[in-house]
Amino acid sequence: MSYNKLVRDKIPDIIKENGEKPIIRILDDFEYKLELEKKLLEEYNEVLDSNGDSRLEELADMIEVISHLAGVEGASLDKVVEIANVKKSKRGGFQNKIYLIGVDNSN
């Protein structure tokens, strides 16, 4: 079977434990960033297709990918959260469920 995608670090060991042989290679930095971006999209789609506890699992997977994407940029997940908190204090969050229909510029 062919997968051609970034997987978590322990997946090759799990495959071996199942009596199969993983075929892997180590990505260079450029490929790694691209594959993390693809993985984020994959996890996003899995979030959309899930609910309940399963959705929480998928959201956790997104956080893991975001953490590694931050690392590629020389930062940490904590830094991303710090930036998110600053943006929230300046522009608000999404708690009030506000849906902007448009802006009337007619004055």
C-alpha cells in the first residue's frame, strides 16, 4: 500500500509491530514544511468530517501540526498562542458569534 505523506514519528514502529515493513525517507527542510502544510489541510478536513470526541482528537492533531509549523518558523506553539492572545485583546475573539454582512460606506 502506498501513502506518500508525513506521518507521526512512531508510525514506522507501529507498522513493524504489526509485522509489516515501513518504507520511509527523511524529508529535507523544504519538503518538511510543504508536507506539514499538506498535513494541516488534511487534519482540517478531518475536523470538518468529525464531531464529539472524534472532533477533539482531530483538533488535537491540528495543534500538533501547528506546533511543528511554528518550529519551522523558529517559534514555539506558546509563541503562537501568545500572538493569538494579543490579537484577541486588540480585535476580540469569536465568542459573540458576530457575522458581518457588509459595510455601508454611503455616510
